[in-house]
Amino acid sequence: MPTARTSTPITVVIAAIAASLLVVGCMPKIKIPSVHRITVQQGNVITQEMIDRLKPGMTRSQVIFVMGEPVFRNTFNDKRWDYIYTIEIGDQFSDDKRVSVYFEDDLLAYFTGDFAPSSADEAEDSGETDAQSTPASDDTASTDPAGAVNS
């Protein structure tokens, strides 16, 4: 009489793996959830409104009132303050903004960076109150004491 053949545990495991691969391979594309990445903000938030409020001749305390304490103060050159803001939203978005403020005789002389002051006429003409000027071609712009934009 023929005896029934019993399957070994290895054969059962291999068959189960093959069946699961076949099922997964035939399924439509499913996005597998990944680890949540939090939003990371560092430094001073820098807005166009803050830049528009900076005027040559302001004292250091007035600049601190408008911009906040600088992220970086150069130990060897107290005439320059650097404001840096970075934001990273997961793996989707990353942005850096930088502004350097320069003082002469403890008064604001000029600033350079990713922002340029927007004129009040531009904001009124376009109907915007928070208009942002286009930075110079090398992504930096500066203002001299007369208020003119230099690159």
C-alpha cells in the first residue's frame, strides 16, 4: 500500500514565501508608510516686513527690537551681526535665509543678504503690503546709507 508522503517544514516555509512573493508582486503599487520627519526651524525668523523696518542710522538696540538677537556675533568684528534662518520640512522642503547687518559708530550702516528692502511705492502699486524684492543675481543684495540697493 502506498504511503502518504509528509512534507517537511522547510518545504512548507519555501512554499509560503513563494506564495507571499507572488501575491505581493501582483498587487498594485502601495506606498509603504515611512518614519515621520518633524519640521525643524533654526535661527531667527527673517521676514520682508523686518527688512523693510531696518533703516540706516538705527541703534543696535533698535535693530535688536526689529530683528531679535543675532544668531552669530563675530568675536573679532563687533561691527557685523549675522542673522540666519533655516527650515526643513521632512524630506520635501528646505530653505535658508541669511542677512548680515553692519554697524559704523554703533549705528546701522547697511545690510546684505537674501533680502532687499521693498519700496513703499511698489507695495502700494501692486496692492501688496508684504512685497518681496527680487534679490540680485548672486542671491545677495545690500543697501548703502542712502537707502539705494547695491549688488
